[in-house]
Amino acid sequence: MNKDQVESHWREFTAKVKQQWGDLTDDEVLQAEGNIDEIAAKIQRKYGDSKESVAKKLNQIMEKFEK
């Protein structure tokens, strides 16, 4: 397990906290951010990519959906 994979566990935890806090406060934007953060953390953990690399890949995917 490399450093990026270990970091992903922390990011996934904080993502779940964001989701729960967004749910408690009815903040849908915060909940959505938590969902995106969780997906990024899972990708980072599975492939061992850096946070920046995962963010770039997710942005590319989102651009395809926006078109």
C-alpha cells in the first residue's frame, strides 16, 4: 500500500463526514461534495493515484457529461 492509498482512507472518512453533516443541516451542496470526495478517495485507493491525478480524471469525466 503506497502513500496515496493510505491518504485515500482519510479522504473517504472526511467525505462521509461531509455527507452526514450535509444531511443533518439539509445542505445538499455539502452532501454532493462529500459524494464526489468519496468517489475520488475510492479511485485513489484502488489505483494508488495521486489526489491531483484522480481530480483530473474526474474533471474529464464530468466534462463529457456536461456536453
